[in-house]
Amino acid sequence: MRLDSAAFMHAAHALYRSAGLVDIEPYPETEIPTDVWPYWVFMERPLA
């Protein structure tokens, strides 16, 4: 499972990390424009 969210969403990131998600580099399938990647957080967690 992958997700992305704006960098200012600190409480959401804490919740995601508590659920086992970890920070990753931007993933190829993201619809987030490359010019805003520096202001975005990308995360993932294996489901298996």
C-alpha cells in the first residue's frame, strides 16, 4: 500500500507511521506533479 500527503500534515504522518507505513522516495505511479515533490511525503507498507 502506498500513499502520499502534504508535508504539513504532521498528525496524519504520525498516524500512518503508527500503522507501519515508512517514508519512501516518490513512486512512479503517483499523480503528484514533480515540482511539488519536495513539499510532499510518500509512504508505503507491505500488505502481506
